[in-house]
Amino acid sequence: MATILIIEDNPDLAFGLINNLEIEGHTVELVTDGAEGLRRAKELRPDLIVLDLMLPGLNGYGVLKGLREASMQTPVLILSARGEEADKLRGFRYGADDYVTKPFSLLELLARVDALLRRSRAGASADAGAQDVERFGDVEVVRATRSVRKRGREVSLPPKAYDLLLALLDRRGKVTSRMELLRAVWGHRVAVMTRTVDTHVAELRRKLEDDPANPRYILTVRKSGYRIDVS
């Protein structure tokens, strides 16, 4: 299933959305402030964003503009009480993928979410051959097949270790705290210890580094977290 970020400041509406999307099997995170929502979207890299327009801190148009200026192609579904044609056109001009007016049918909203996710996955599959191989050192990561190769030989990674590797790659060398990695890989509601991250980092080093005790690519940043050197 998908990871969905909801940026919405109406607690009752947000609660209903979270419950129904989680029933569908999705992992859902809620942010109630526009500026914080933009920051979290860049960190989390969700599969879909459900975005309100009238937000404190930064309105939904500003969030959407910031996402597209950061070259994020994550599908965005605007959810707003503003149903005028001009509002919708502005949303689509800034890069929205769909626009649902409040009040709305929950079944219709869930259907639109599914349609956006299917469309996004179909596009990702079509582009996989050209764009889905990432490299650092002599390691290749093929997202389309969830496979990893070192010097051309397949490397078997546990699922969570692989997801952790992707989370580090997605951040393009940025230092990422253990708590951020826990949220990205294990989910923000899962009660696991930060030591879990350390254990999986050690597994990645053991499988991918030539000298795990002196890693060259999967690096510890003292008192901050981890980063991956993709240069």
C-alpha cells in the first residue's frame, strides 16, 4: 500500500480521513500547518499528498508551489471548501493532480486516491528502465525490482534494511536523524527504539561496504544521525 501525507488543519475531517485511509491499508501521516507540511513532504517523500488550501503558516497554493519548485512530482489531491472555477484552475496551474470540493463523498474521495496512486505507479513502471537505477561506489540499486548489486553481484538485504537504504538515498547525502529514519521506514506510530536503526545500518555496511568498520559511503554523523555519500 501507499504512504499518504495529509496537510489539513480541521481535526475532525483529518481524523475521518486517517481512519478510512488506514482501513484501506495505507500508512497515513497528518500535518496541520502549511509550512511544516511542505517541510515534512520533502523529508517523507510520500506516495500521495492530500492538501487543504486554507492552512495556517502557508496556504495550500504556497505548499503546492514549493513542492513543484523542489522538483517533487508526488501526486497532490487538493481538498478545499473553495469550489470556484478560478480556485480550481489556480490549483491545477500550480501542479495539482486532482481537486475535490468540501463537502465531499468519502467513497468518491477514496476512489480518486486509488486512481491517483494507480496512475503514479504506472508512470513509475514505464520510466523504471531509464530512471530507476541509482549508484554509489560500486553498488547499484534498482528500485523497480527492489534489487541491489555490488560489483555486478546480487546482494540480499532484509526488507527493512532495503527500505532504510532507499530512505538514505532519497535524502541525497543529507544528514538524517534516527527518529526521522524511524518515521520513514517503520512508520511514525510504531514503537521501536532508535537502536533499531543502528542495527539495520550495521547490516547495510556489512553487505555493501568493503570495510564495514571504516565505512566509505554509509556514514555516521556524530550526535546527528546518518547520511549516505552518493558523490
